[in-house]
Amino acid sequence: MLTCITVMAFSVSVSATTKGTQKTFATPEDAVKGLVDALKADNTKELLAIFGQDLNR
């Protein structure tokens, strides 16, 4: 499960740099922490910042 989240978070980080509209993270670990924190808090605004408009797909 952690591997899946890490890959997803890394993908978000890479995708963010190509689209320029999503939140970026300094490290993959920071991305995982940001994602997990947003999911635990059910923070839709933060998830939208992380995933960008792709969140609504």
C-alpha cells in the first residue's frame, strides 16, 4: 500500500511540474505526507491543490 501511495505521490509531483497548476513537493516523501494528511483530514481543497483539476475527473 505504501508503495502505491509513494508512486501516486511521485506521479503527482512529476505531473505538477509539467502542468504548472498543481502543488509541488520537495521530495517524494513530502508528497506522500501531504497526500496522506489531506486524505486523513478529508481536505478537498488540499487534494485539489495536489491533483489540480484532474481531481474532479
